[in-house]
Amino acid sequence: MLKAKYFLFSTLLFFVFITSFAAGPFIPIGMGGEDTEENTCLWFRPDLGKATDVLPLKTKVWATMDSVTDGVAYKAVFYPGSKGLLGMEYKALMKGTAGMTFYAKASEALKINFCGIPCEIGTSWKKYDIAWEKLHATPDAPKLPWQMMVAVTSPIEKKTWLILDRIGFEKGEFKDSPAITPETGVDETITSKDVIIGAENLATLLKSAKAKKPFKIAALGDSVTAGAQRFRGSWGLNNVPEAEGFMYYAHLARLWEEYFGYKGITYKASGHGGWTAARGLTVIDKELLPELSSGDLAILQYGGNDLAGGASISKWKEDMRALITKTKQKTKNILLIGIPFGNGTSDSMEEITKTLKELAKEEKVAAFDLTKFSGYRGEKFAYSIYANMFHPDFMGHITIAEMLAPVLTGENKTYPE
């Protein structure tokens, strides 16, 4: 009897093993230690086309709760004239997988190419499996182009959305009906009023804008201000002089000129990758103060490297205060950009917001809470504007500027739409 039970149990284990290998576990596609399930939107960015195509934004992406697993998925919204192109770089591919797999649905029937393979997307969730053989590869030698590309194949003539979820690979053979837990609902939004602090401290600058007086925006910061990762997805903009015009400080100047109806808001930026606020103090006299007069706006953007390097939030506050004190030698119009989202930021969100509010109140400056703007829905939703951790792509820079413009215009902006 015991031998029979042991034989039955062993047979069952063998069956489970064979079954799990034949229709093995799902492996999400990833890059740089992040993947599409845990860090939705990182590395998977829209191609905005040529410089003349970029504005207004015709492709926007964000993390949505409308999903088949884990309550989060990738949503791309295409507006008329969009190129309908999305690209993701990825880490090494795993041998022994059947090929690419993903779920998709759209606001209306949509034809796309996924890594060059035609797919017809409907309005309900459907699983799509693409064997390596279709991609001119094999399970033992998987291969993709350097970017995993998704391309809408027909002209986009009206607003259309596409949601992608569970993008990756399956070991062994594709599983026909894996267990999924679809969720839906209205994505939680955030407004400019929720993330702009101390706008009243720029009253003098607002008066100048209303009077159509020229002024300069001068920014000093780390790799975000330097533009690290901004070309991710939109590689056609690399080495294009006009591309700086899509940085957050430059687009902010553009938006204010459009709103107040005049030309004359110029910009200048100095950014250094890996720098902290303390290190910014070593160059502020040379790189920021000479650019400023009393009527100009100074932007101070630091924090990601401070925290990543082990500095406390109180130390970051102390160093930012020192930067503010120096900047006030030239102008009282000062705007702080909060800490971008990355590893560990979610654990400190409340303290970062509290500290930013304290700085704005104590020093009578304005601030934009980038941490709260990114992470208000939790970390799985936090990377919609980022190319990789801490660094926005061009879409991200433009979005930051759009949310920040109300510091002068007063027109409240909601994100996502």
C-alpha cells in the first residue's frame, strides 16, 4: 500500500514537473535590472520622430491599472499624426524559451507589427504568442533586433489607445490559457496644484510675464538637467541641435511665451551627471550666478545622487538651502525641482515632500514635487515619464514642463489625461 502511494506520489510529481516545463513560467522582458512587470514603462519609450514632429506630443505613455496581471500595464495613447512607434531595449535573451508573448487590447481594432510580425489587436484582451522561428531565430539561439519594436501600421487619424501587458517569454512551449486576473477602472490622476509648492513666491516673475518683459530661465542640476537618457526611444533626435528645446526648462520657456503672448523668455542650463547638491555648490559661482539678473528665474535641481549616495534628507535640505542662499545674491525668483524617482525613493516620499514644503516656506521659494508627481500611485506606476530610473526621456521632460507651467499661468493641469 505504501509502495503504491509512493509510486502514485512520484508519478504525480513527475507529471507536474513535465507539465511545468512544457508550459513553463512566464519571464518578463527587462533591461538594466528592471522589467515590464515590476517597473512598467522603464526603457520602453515612444519614438517621437524628428524635431519637427515632437510638439505637441502625439504619443504619450503611462502605467494603467487596466491589466491582466498585477493590476498594472503599459498604455500608449496615440493622437492624430502620431508615428505609432514604441521601442524597448532589453537585456540578454534566455535560451529554452518558446518565443515572445504578450497580451493586448485597444480602443478600436488596430493593426500593429510586433518585432516585425503583423498582429491584429481587438478591443478585448487577447494573448499573442510569437515563436522564435517566426523571428528567424530558435529556442537555443533566441534573437531580436537591438530594440523590441511595436509599430502601428495604419495612419492614426483620431485618438487611439493601445494597452500591452505581460510582455516577455515562456519556457518550453507557450501556455494556451495561463491564469490571469484582469482588472479595470479609472486611473487615479494628480493635478499641478498637488505638486506645485509656493507659487506665490514667484509673484514678481509673474508680474514681469504679464507685462511681457524678457527674462531668462537658468537651471543648475545633475544628470536630469544634463539630459541623461533623454534620447531613449527617440534616437533620431540624437545630435540634433533643436533637441535641447524639448528639455523641461526649455519647454517651460516655450509654454510661458505661448501663454503670455510674447517672445523673450530665454534659457540656459548647466547639468552634471552624478553630482549632488553639495557638489553643485562648487560651481554655482561660475555656472549659474553669472547667468542671472534680478528679474530672472533660477532653477535648482538636485537630490537623486544625494540619496543614492547615502546622504540623509536633512543633509540634502541643508545643501539645497546653501544653494538657495547663494542664488539669492542675484535673484529672489527661485524654483526647486524635487527628487526624481528611483531605487529607494518610494520609502522616503512623505519625508521628501515634507522637506520640500519646509524649504519653500522657510526660504520663500517655489518648488515642484517631482517625487510625488511620479510616485503618487505607488512604485509600479511611478516610471511613466522615465527612460530609466531617475532620468526622463523627452516625453518625460515635456510632461514635467506641462505640469510645472501653472506655477505662473495658474491653469491647473491634470495627469494622466
